[in-house]
Amino acid sequence: MEHYDLCIIGAGPSGYAAAMRAVDFKKKILLIEREKMGGVGITNGALSSKSWWEIARQFTVLRKRSAQLNMIIPDFDFKEIKADVQKAVDERMRLLIDHISLINRLENNILMFKKGNARLISKKEIEIISENKREVIQSDYTILATGSRPRKLTHIPIDEEIIITSDGIDSLEDFPESIVILGAGVIGCEFTTIFSGFGKTKVSLIDKGDRILPFEDEDVVKVIEEAMEEKGVLIHRNSELIRMDIVDGRVEYELVYTDGRKEIFNVEKALVSVGRIPNYENLGLENIGIEMDNRGIIDTDTQTSVPNIFAVGDITADIALVNVGELEGRYAVERIFGQPKRKLVYENISTIMFLDPEVAGVGLNEIQAKKKGIDFKVASVDYEFISRAIANRDTRGFIKLLVSNNGDMKILGMRVVGQNAPAAIQAVALLISMDKGIEELAECVHPHPSITEGIQECVRLLLGKSLFKPLAYSQGLTCKKYANGIYEDIVFLT
């Protein structure tokens, strides 16, 4: 029976990262994947959807510039765009596979890769079933990194052709003339942005609340909703889906609104985007007694209730993001074979929502700070005061910085809405992880013109020495403090 130091089940972002960190420790590793290398993080998740988003963004810019350039907007072929997205997927997948081959050539076959279905039959034995054989291997440690899949609703006839999840995007042969998207969270809003960005599809978005992205601050949501509606997106606010059926090859759906009204709509396609669920079925977890709850495997800093079994990525109840999964995978290996230099923390995790405009964030927003009972100060600078945004000819958006409501003014979080939003986040993420205040930010000299100059102006607002004064531009510059449930303007200029 083949023996390994570490077996990793799942070769998505978290499993692959765990394997490469184990290579650093010179361990004998087995990486198992039942489908495709890279998991849904590549094939029908982060990489593929962001490739669609990037192409849609380019077409949006082209349409905007066409009048200035005195040109007719060229038509485009769905199949060619789809093929281009697939090239991006294949390129990344090939890189991961070739990397394993190169590692083994340099490190004497330290990392084995097997394709098949893996199942734990004991704490140290794993059964692997492939197309033409069954084998059992032994491993001192196992990391479960089997990811997640789209949540399906039993009362909706999802066939991945007419009513689809994100897994069914590849089944589309052309842009639908109309589509309804159920779910106004990140994935639903990203696909709303993609389909509306090409200008070929009338998009409707079902939102049970009075606004999309309910976990985000109202000022963030306002910018995104306005941009969507400018592209013709119909947002069904305060609505609940009564039914969704396939009728004559199209989608018929009925909504009831909070005021009691009911409406029936007919569209070509529907996309159901109501979250994801962990893939823990058929792993043999019942054979070894791993503790679970209704959200998935229960883990303590990646370690399960069985000491030599670890769980990382979407299979756990933590944040379902590629960068978080990779962090957890690497951390699990460090716990197994070494000693992590620091605890696994999530407070400084940077996020991007690929919308129009983009939204980047790190740390707490105002909603989260209030829920935690934290008093804070907040400064916000609209993009219209940032030279780089003016040069880009797109001043939609703002930068908002939250700090503690005391003399230390430690950084609690930041949100950036607008072009180049991700570029403005990382320095603040580092300072949050270091538990620093705004002094370090105040001392930074930012390149000009750059979006990050907006961070500098937020800091200056909080310190009472801003270039632009809130009293003169109260709509675009704000500086407030929140304490005991009440907002109050911070006024330095009298």
C-alpha cells in the first residue's frame, strides 16, 4: 500500500496551495481531484466569470468612446468571446499542471497527482476510485479541500440550459435576449453586470429586500444600483419569487411584492444565484466521526475534530473566497509540519466585487462596525475630487475610510467604489493586520495622479487638514463620527 506524508483531496485553489506549501517542507504528497485541475476557481468560478467581466467592461468602454471616435460599434460574436474565456481557463489550468511536472523533475517526484473520487475509509486510509481501477493509500495527514457548488432550490426546475446556475453559463450558445437573475448577492450582481455590459440582453434582478447587496453600506449600493439601471437593468425590489417554470422553452416567473401586488414575467433564460453549499458528500466523513453542522465541517483554525484531518476552503463555514482558501491551505500545512508565525486571521482579507464600477473592500464597513457595537469615525471622498478619476473620465464612486473613535484612530476598514478600486486596498490591509492607526497613512507620499491619493485625502479629513473642505463641498466630502447610535459631523473649519 502506497504511503504518503500528506494527502490532499481537491485540487482547487485551497488544495493546490496546500500542496505547494507542503513541497516547501520536502514531504511526500498526494493531490487528488475528481474533475479538473484548479477546481471551480478556474473552470466556472472566479477566473472564468472575471474573464467574462473583463471583456464586457471593454465593450462598455468601446460603446462609451464610439461617439468621440466617430465610429460604429462593431458587432461581436458570442462564440468567439466564449472561446476567449475558455482560452483563459485552459491557460491557467495548463500552468498548474505543468508546474507539478516541473516540481517533480526538480524534487524527485515529491508530488503525485491522481484523478478520481476519494473517500476516507479510516483516519489514515483513503480509497481512490478512477475510471478503471480502485486503490487504497495510507496518509499520515489529510486535508479536505473539496470546495462548493451552487445551491439549488427544489421548487425551481433547474436544467442548466434554460434555468441555469453559474455552472450552466457554458451551456449558452448566444446572448439571451432577456434573462432574470434570482439573488442579489455578489455572484448575482456580477452576472447582472456582465450580461448588461454587453448590451445584448435585457436583465432583471430579483431582490427580496429594498436594495441589492444587503451586507454593504447604503452609499456603496446606491452607486451600483444607479449604474445598473442606467444600463436598463430592472431591479425587482421588495419582491418574493412565488414560482419559476419552463413554459414553451422560456422562463415564466411570478413575483409577489411586499405591498401584496403580484406580477408574471416571461424571459428567455434564468440564472439562479442563491449561494453555494460545501461538497462533503461521499467523502466517508461518517467513517471517522468528523463533527459537522448545517454549514459544513466544523474546524478550529483548519483542524477538524479528528486531529490528523484538516479542512480548508469552501468546505468549511468560513469566507468562500479564492484568496481565503489559499491562505487556509497554506496555513493548514504549516500547522501540520511546522509552526505558523501568526494566527489565521480574516480581519484584513481584501475583497473585490467585479461590478460596474468595481468595489474593493478590506476590514469593517459601517454596517459591520455597528453590529459589533464599535464606535467609529468615517471619512469619504468622492472620485470627482481625485485627479486620476477625472483623467479617466469616470468619476463614479468614492473612497471611504473607517477608524476607531478615539485619539489612536486605528484603521478599521475601507471601501473603494470606482475604477482601479483594487489598487487602493492593499496598503490599508497591511496596516489593519498590524493594528496601526492613520499616522502611517498620513506620512505616505502617493504618486500623482493616482486613485490612492483619495486615501490620503480621507486621512487629511480625519486630521482636520484636508485639501478640499467639507463645508464647501458637503455632498462629496464627508467626515463624521458614530457613537451611541448617532452620527455627528466632525467640523474643523469654523
